[in-house]
Amino acid sequence: MIRTLLIANRGEIAIRVARAARECGISPVGVYSDADTDALFRSAMDASLRIGPGPAAESYLDGERIVAAAKTLGADALHPGYGFLSERANFAELVIGSGLVFVGPAPAAIAAMGSKIDAKRRVRAAGVPVVPGYDGDDQQDEHLRAEAARIGTPLLIKASAGGGGRGMRVVTDLAEFGAALASARREAKAGFGDDTVLLERYLERPRHVEFQVLGDAHGSVLHLGERECSIQRRHQKVIEEAPSVALDAGLRTRMGAAAVDAARSVGYTNAGTVEFMLDADGRFYFLEMNARLQVEHPVTELVYGVDLVHQQLRIANGERLTITQADLSPRGWAIEARLNAEDPAHDFLPQSGTLTAFDVPRAPGVRLDSGVAAGSGVPIYYDSLLAKIIVWGADRAAAIARLDVTLRETRVAGIATNLPLLCAIAGDAAFRAGDTTTRFLDERMPHFRLGDAPAGDAVKRRIASALLARGSEWRVARTDVPLAFVVNGETVRAGAAYDGTRWILSGDLQGPLDGGAADASFDAAGGTVTVDGRPVRWNWPAPPSADAEDDPRAAGSGDVVAPMPGKIISIAVAPGAAVEEHALLVVLEAMKMEHRIEAPRAGVVQSVSASAGTLVAAGATLVEIA
């Protein structure tokens, strides 16, 4: 029997598993990186050990250190959570080979379903429909390009290993295939250690519907209904619900049976999820199987009344499932909203920093799975998920009403989050009508007002002060400095004259600038100022024409800076290169996603200050263009 459980994860899932373990009479213990020294999840453990520096590759992805920590802490079992090493067959083998119980499927099942290529072959043989595409062994660029031409566009390049939307690229023009393939492979190699890909015809407006399965070591496999996860950005889920408005009893039975067949095709045990694409005509196609607990598992728990982590622990103990398929039927409706550290008003830029406030109202029918609290730090190294806000109602309308009120009463400060987007979705007519395809955000985002209210004079003056501090050399060059910036959609233009003791503003901003240019309480280079504990993003105006000599963007520095802290993946230019506006300069990885940094205007590269593989701070100069 399991007595002490090592939870090889962090954040809200570590807290979730720890609570379930205690409810089963098991002592939870954990591991942490230097970046998580003060993280909330550590307080949920009876004990925890440091396993390395902040970067995941040196801590949460180091299987040897994690197993050694489990031994030191006296654990007899290990739960991987999700992400990190949860779907690495070699890690499961290492755990089992070390004499520990692995709370998850057998390594062979992880390997079979962890490779999307192998998974598609197996389920196809089991009679489960799959999306047309290419999943062959020949991974040469030329062959993949030929297969892409055969399949046609739109096309999806997908990493064979891993999940979470990483290593996936949509190609609408075959001329872009080479760059998309290289990017997908880089991200897959960095995230999963495997750059093998497969190609699929991209279904443009399907629903993403997945089935929760459970299997024990005695041959029983069943499903706990569906979850719809169609609302996604960059192939990562934002809103999940159970059940789905698109399924009737007959379709639920057919898809559930296909999910069970897929699980049986690899002798699956423990908890897992079989994911499908569902088209408007009711045809469904196997997408992948996640051989682990899913982020969105709480909606299934609320609708079916089954604690999935309890079931995982009991199955790992060798127990039989005590529920049957006939016992399971949905009750009510549940919806989960993922609260992420990212700014949807600025292309979902990942955010890091310290939460100065975090308050989600608790009420009947509201569940919060959170890894943070007020005062928590949000590091740059990991996924952007902060918390999951889950609601239950007697029907879908009741669940949406509860979600709407809960989100609008939630307060988060210190860093930007996607809370405004979640509120917009909850109030959206298409969402309320159940018109939720994987194109939902592409189609509905233009209707959402995600920016803040017009910035006040205090915010504008603080930005001006930061810009003047950054350009202090202008005091020598001239006494009249032009300023131009955009904040909350408004372009502000002003002049600043230095009288020997302070700056005097004119134009859109008037009068002396209190505090002078030496105020260092905010970061001009990083594109944010903090006012009353709230971060406010600003940016430069659109690139000017060549003859706009009075505009500081034309006359000032041509520096291209990092929009966020992260790791340089590749440099696409060299000094002396001529670039056009929007040309790719640098690829930056932050919070496990790749971000393109493009030229703000045409020009010639004067210098490149970054190099591949290095970590950079927000606002660090990467490239200078003249």
C-alpha cells in the first residue's frame, strides 16, 4: 500500500494531488526548484526537497534528481501530475526500476500513446477513425514537404511527442512550410526531447471533444463522458466544459466506445484522456491520447461525482474499479476557466512578476484549484497557468451565469492576466449559444474589448518620466526632447525641456514632471509602468515614415528589445543585413512557448547583442537597426 507519495510537479496540480493523497491516508511530499523556493505548493507538502535551478531542464525535467529526492523523503510512490515528465515512458521506467510505484499507466502504454504517430497507427487498427494525414517514419524535410503537398492546405504540423499545443504549427501556404517545420521541431525538441512530427489535414471549424477514461490492472476500462475544450488559443485550452452541447446520447455512446477501444489497444491502466475532433456533421476523428491526468479533470469530477485522483491512487495500489459504465451518467453542467499569466490585449504575451492581489470569490458551486495567492511570484520558466476557476450548475445556463458572476468579482493585480478575456467569453452571445469551435477566439476576439479604460494623466506622466530616464543622453544633445508613446490605444505626443533641475512638459502633457527622470519605480525598456500596484503596458507608435524627423522613433534609437524575459532560441539576422518591416529577427522562448520578434521598420542591422541559448531580461537590447 502507498504510504508516502512524491508529487513530481508544482503549482495547482501539486496542491490538488497532495490534498487527495491526504484524504486517502497518504503523506504527500514534494520537490521544488530555486524559482519555487517560496511557492505556495510547498506548504501543501509534509516535506519537500530542492532539486535544482529555475530552468525546468535542470530541475523538474531531471528524472534522476526527482527519483533520488523520492528516496530521500521515504516515498514509496510517485505521481507525475501533468506536463514535465508525466508522459515520458523512460521516466516511468526509472521510477518503477527504483522500486517506486508509478501513479499512471504502464511505460509501454505511455510510449505507445506518447508518440502520436504510433497512437494513430494503433487506434486505426482498432477501428477508430483518424484524421487524414502522414504519420510515416521518413522524417526527411524533402519527404515531409512532398507529403504536405499531397495532403494540401490548410495543414497542421504536430509534434509526435508531448502535448499542450507545443510543437504545433498551422500552414496555410506551402511556401511557409519549411519555416513552420523548423519552428515546430525546435519547440518539440526543447519541450519533449523529440523532434519527430506528423502531418494532418487541418480541420478549420471542428469542435475539440475528449473523453475521460479509467482502466484498472484487472482488465476493466470505462469512460466518464466527454469534455468540450474547443475554446483555445495557440492550440492551448482556455475554457473547458462537461458535457458538450454537440453530443446527444447516441453520439456520446459511439464516441465513448471509441475512446475505450483506443485505451484497450495499448492495454491502458489508470487515468487518461482520448481526444477527438468533431465536425459539424457528427463525424469524429481520433486526435491523440494523453496518458495522464488532464488540466481540465475537475469538470468531469463535478459532473460525474468521481474523484479522479482518488481513483488513480487506488488503481496504482492494485485495486479494482468499483464503478461500472452503467453507474455513470452526467448530472448538471460544469465549466472551467484557466486563469493564465498572459496579456490577451497584447498578443497573449507571457507575464512574470509578483501578484499583489489575488481574490476569487467562493460560493456554492464554485471550485478553485490554485497554485498562487497574493504575494506569490510568477517565474519565467514554466507554464503560464496560475489557477483554474471551476463552476457547476444544474444546467448550462446556470453554470454560465455562475461563471460570469465569479469572474467579474475576481480580482488579480501585480501582473497582467487573461481575466478580461475570460470575462468577455462568459458574456459572449456565441459562447452562451454553444457555438464553440476551435475557431472561436479567432472569430470572436475582434468583438471583445480587452484593453483598459483610457489612461489617466498620472499614468501618462509616469511613462514620460521613464522614457526620459532611459534617454538621459538627450540632455546633452538638445534641450527640447520629443516624446511619443501609445497607452491603452491612445497615442500621446509631448515635448520635454530640461531647465537644469527638472523636465517641463508641453503638448499632450503639460507642466513640470514631479520626481524628475531618475524615478526608477518602473521599467521603460520592458514596456510597463506600475501605478497603484497595477501594471499598465505601453508601446511605441507605428513605425514612422523616413521623413518624420521630429518623431523620436525615427530620430532616436533603433533598438529592438526583448518584450519579456526568456531564452534566445535563434538569431535570424547578422550585422549588415538589410531587413524589411516585420522581418524575423529573433526567436525568443518564454513560458514554454516560442515568440517571433520582428523588425519594427525597414533598415540595416547595425549590431546583434544577443546569442542563441542565452537568457535575457525584459527590455534587453537584442538588435539595433538603423
